[in-house]
Amino acid sequence: MTDEFETVSDAELHAFVDDLLSQSERARVESWLEKHPEKADEVHRWQAQAAALKQYFAPYARSDENDRALISARRTAERTGSRSSAFRLRRLAAVFLIFAAGAAAGVYASDLFAPDSRLAAAASEALPRQAESAFLIYTSEVRHPVEVGAGERDHLATWLGKRLDYALRIPDLSPLGFSLVGGRLIPVNGKAGAMLMYEDGTGGRLTVLLGRNTENRETSFRIASRGDVETFYWIDGEIGYAVTGEVPRDLLQKVADECYRQFENSERS
């Protein structure tokens, strides 16, 4: 059979992503994807989305002895059903994906899951991911890394503090070799958050993120790592804090400790 007539349906591709194919079926799909790089890129994005959803909803994961039967029934329906049925399934999956992304960002969380203490844990785990994303996006900017520069330090503190409803005092990290670059308003859990950026003498940057969430609970210092990027984060009352950088861990911890000390002092004063 030539490649012109050989095809793989979207239903089969989704089953491939969900690891529901037999070994021979999986080999056939992999062979087909090698010949269709654009579709392979799309499948890779689906796999990344599936991994993100699994991570976001891990606290709610449940298994049941009937799960496999339900999956088998769905696969049979997809193979024998009409094109419109497959289209409805894909629409349903898309709606779920949009909802899941919103829930992970805190858009729907307060209404649907507030009574469940597991949501607070999920919200705190989302904080380092958001801090890491902000770090990667903004520290690479050359001309516009911040909205308000260090020359307007007082205005920056007043503006961001007002948006967070928080008496923000910008930490002085000069004893650790970092000077303030400035800051910007960013979304954190679907609400107004703040990001402060610092830079050392070599141009190395780190960020300090603050976000408000009424479902937060107190936590001790924690660390999250992805590649060379590390984040120290903690929750204090309704405010979450995260310090992110590509610097030695012991130095980043010193920065986090200093930020914690200065934020605590500003709340008491």
C-alpha cells in the first residue's frame, strides 16, 4: 500500500497519545508520523498537553475496575461511529481542555472546588510553574523586560501593591549582588500578580513573583526545578511568593531567605 492511500485518523492519533493502541497499531502510527512531520508536531503538542493535564489533576486522580471497559467501549464507538460522532468527541475533548486550563489557572476553582482542601495544594503547586514561565519569558527580553524601571521604585511599589491589595515593599538584594531592574503586573492564578526582576553584575537575572489567592494555605519553603531553572516558593496567608533563577541553588536560597525576611518585616511595620 502506498503512502498516498495509507492514512491514520484523528481518533487513532488520540488513542496513540493516550497509549491505548496495541503494539502493532502503535508501530503503524509511528511509521506514518515519520512521513508526516507536520502531523507529528501536532501529536507532540497533544502529548505535552496531556502530560500537563495529568500533572494538574493528579490530586483528583481516581481509578475504577470499570475504567478499561469504558475505554474499550469508547474506542469501538470511534471506529464504527460516523464522522460527526468523532467530531463531537473532539469538540468535547477541546472543551475539557479549555476548562482544565482555566481551572489550573484558578479561573473556575473558587466556585467549583473551594470546599476541597486539595485545591489549595493544587494552587500552591501551580505557583512555581507560573513563576518559571514568567522568568523564562521576561528575563530574555532585552528592551522591555519590565513595565516600570528601578528609577521609579516608589511608584512601582505603590502601583503593584494597590493591584494586589498588599503593602508591597520591594526587597533590597544589593548585599547579595543583585540590583533592581524593575517590575511588571502579571496574572497569577487568574488574578493580578506582581513580578520583580533583579540583575547581577554579569547580567544574570532572577525574578520575584507575588500572587494572591484566598484559597492559599501556609507552607514551608519548597523548591521546584526544571532544567537549570529553579524556584524557591512559599505561601503566607493569602499571598504566595516565588523566587526563580538560573543561579547556584545556595545563592538562590539566600535570595529567597532575604526576600522572606524583608516581606515579613514590611507586613509587621
